[in-house]
Amino acid sequence: MSGSQKHIVFDVVGTCVSFDAFFEGIDRVLGPRLRAHNITPRLLGFAWMQAAELEDVMLLMSKRHHPYKETFKSLFYRVLYMAGIDNPRSFATDEERDLCQAAYSQLELRPGCREMIEKLRANGFTVWCLTTGDRERVGGYFKRAGLDMPDENLVSCHDFTQSRSSPSGTKHITKPAMETYEQMLARFAPEDQKWFAAAHMWDVSAAVKAGFRGAYCSIYEKESCIDIFNTKMDVTAAGLSELADKVIALS
């Protein structure tokens, strides 16, 4: 269509960026002790992230905003206990907890991420990112990799608010609230092509519901479990470079 533009919005953490450095950090600090209890660092890291995301959502739903990194820190010993460690505060120290958490800030781009973004830009796409994290931390992942991601194209849900005509006034919103995707869509013209890509099915399926075309990469979850999301993807790919090829072919 004459005058229309092509946009693709990416989730960052888990999609463009791998959690491997986080899992490896846990392994360096606690690996042998965890394995003695038949717990892998990868499973502990996954459980820790999932628990923190759940509690963060619960806090937001009850109109309480708490910094995610503090929520993350607080849940460390609970997750160890749920993993089967009866006395988690004897198993690990606060210093070891902090070392494990620090590894979360050292995440690196996934293989194929640079190639994917370069392909899309070469084919006329403007690449955006929409993250639930803070812009400084998430932007740091791209800067350390030497991949240009303009500040204006890196959007944080922290920038979004939802107005309420109630005593609670304005509240923070985050993915997968429909308002986040709708506010992102509002940045583009009606005639533009608008894609959303993620390696989290909960994320990209919500974006599709809001009005984006969806591109799902199974590089993180392996199993999409798409049957529980009541949606269809325009593109499904095992890797990031393949995802770019398929999006370009349909644009």
C-alpha cells in the first residue's frame, strides 16, 4: 500500500536475549550443591523467574507496585525451599543469592538475533522492542553486543499508565494487559504493517488479540502450548533468523 510502513515489535528478555548467562551464574555459585539435591541450575533459575513474575503480577493486580528486582531477591529462599531444600538459609548465603541475581544483568543476545534484525531492517522494517523491564537494563543488552537499538525504539511498559476515574487514580500496567499492546499499536498508522514477535506464547498471543500480526519463535519454550491460548500465528519458527525470513516473505 502506498505510503504504508512496516513495523515489527519484539519482546526482549527471553526472545532476543537468552537466559543462559543467568543459569550459568547460578551454576558457578551453587551448582555442585544443587546437583547433590537433584536440582539443576536451569530448573532453579526458571522456577525463580516464574515465581517472581507471578508475585509481581499479583502485586500489580492488587494495586501495589514493588520494584521487580526487589521482588526477585526476596523470593530466592522460598524457591529453594519449594525445590526441596528444607533449610534454605543454611544452604546459601545472602552474598551467594546476590551473585546469582547479578548474573541476570549479564544476559546476552541469542544466536541469530543480530542477523534477524539486520535482515528485517534491510527489507524495510522498523524494529521496535517492548519490554516489561526498565529501559536502561534492557538497552544494556544491545549495547554490550554492539547492536544498535535506538532509545526511541526501545519502549518500556514503565512508560505506560492506565487512567482510572476512581480514588486510586493512575496505575502502572504491564504485559499482557491489552492496554500495553494497544498503546504500542497507537504509535503506528492504521495502514501500516504491524507485527509482534516473541518467544513467549502468552505475550505474542495477547498482541495478536490486540491487533498485531503474530510471529512466534519456539527457541525458548520449545512447546508453544498454543491450544490454551485460542489464537493463530502468522509465523512460527524454531530460530530467530528463520522467523525473520518468514515474516519478510509474508510482508
